Amino acid sequence: MKEYKMDTVRRSTLSQQVLEQIVQLLMSGQLRPGDKLPAEMTLMEQFDVSRPVLREALSSLETLEIITRKPRGGTYVNERVGSNPFKVMLALSINNVSAVIEARMTLELGLVTIAAEKISDDQLEQLKETIDSIQANPDSDYGRLDKEFHRIIAQSANNPVVEGMIESLLIAHEKTDSLIPFREPGVTVEHHLGIYEALKNRDPYAAFQQMYKHLSFVRKKLLDEPVKDQ
């Protein structure tokens, strides 16, 4: 049986508590994006922890892209949320295909309704270009264009919280895309056009319905058909 060092567990628990307290300071508004954290010695005194415990907590916060430590420049709260928390959750379930496609649906159905309100004319033009390219080259591997279509919609939300999720959304897209047993460019073009028209008409209800139709089709294709070996 594997042995565990209890002092490591205790230190980890303390560092986790420090991490959670710093996150709570952010949640309460006492710390804000762009703020500089106090010096290490001050934080050690305020949290009543040792330097190794504090540094472990700060390292975890940096990994989660919540803070940035600058050599000889101090430690700052990031202006925008990172994607690592979502990537970690995705990594733990990446081979659970039904969970991954449902996660895509959960996020994209919300994003497309916001996109109907906020998407720019330039972004609409970019969406149409991806559709035209698929239509002009139906026999090509158009996965890149499909991914670009969904990325444009996600980024059109122009929301700093959502931005931290987009990278994970695109990873989920790549995962589901890689498992699709066969391509149906005509269906993809039809579905993408439906979404595009709804967005162009600034109709969030129609956009939701069209995206649901599209992603439900993808889900059925993935879960009802045998997928290729990984």
C-alpha cells in the first residue's frame, strides 16, 4: 500500500485555504482585477502561514491564471479570467463523449442568444465566409472552418468571463469533431446557414432553436453511430 506523508497533506490543506481566502477577497470586491497583492511577508503575517505554504498557494493561483507574478515587479490580479479551470474539468472527462457534447450544448446555446444581440456586421461577414468555403469545397476536410464558425459566435459575446471558457469550448469541439464517423457537408451548410440567418436577423429565439437543431444532430450522430477507435 502506498504511504503518504502527512506533513505534505497538512501543508497542501493550508495552501488551499490561502488560495480560497484570496479568491474570496476577489468575490467580495476587496481585491479587484489589476490590483497588486501585498508583499510576501505581509501576506504571511496576515494569513499566519509559512513562506512555502504561501508560495504554494500563489503558484496554484498563477496556474489557474488568476494572478501573474512579475520578477521584481510584484504580484498582480489578472484583468481577465483564464481558461485553466475549465480545461482541467474538460481533461478529466475528455473521453466521456456524451458529457463533452452536452457541455458544448450548454455553453453554445447560451452564447448564440447573446451573439444575436451583440455580433458585429464584420463577424457576420466572417461567418458567411466560412459557410461559403464549405459549400465551395464540400469534399475537403472542413473541420477547421466548422471550428472557426463556432469560435466567431463565441467571441462575439465579448464577455470577459466567457472568454475564459472559449478555449475549452474549442477543445471540446475538436474532440467531438474528431469522433464524427462521416461528413455531411450539405447538412452542415444548411445548419450553419440557419444559425447565420437568425443572427443576422438579431433573433435570439431563432438562434437558440437553430443551434439546438445543429448540436442535437451532432450529438445523435456521435452517440447513435459507432465512433472510430481513438
